[in-house]
Amino acid sequence: MPSANAMRRTEILMFNGMDELDDGDVLTSG
């Protein structure tokens, strides 16, 4: 089911983005 794969990929991207925010000081900007 491509939908499930897309959702999982989106979750991974979101988690990766959160990790990047954790590493940087972008949290203050957002």
C-alpha cells in the first residue's frame, strides 16, 4: 500500500527534521 509507505516516509522525515532542530538553534526561531 503506497499510502502507508508515504505516511511512514513522512513520519521519518518529520523525525529527522526534529532531530535537526534539536541539534541546531532553530527552535528559538520557531
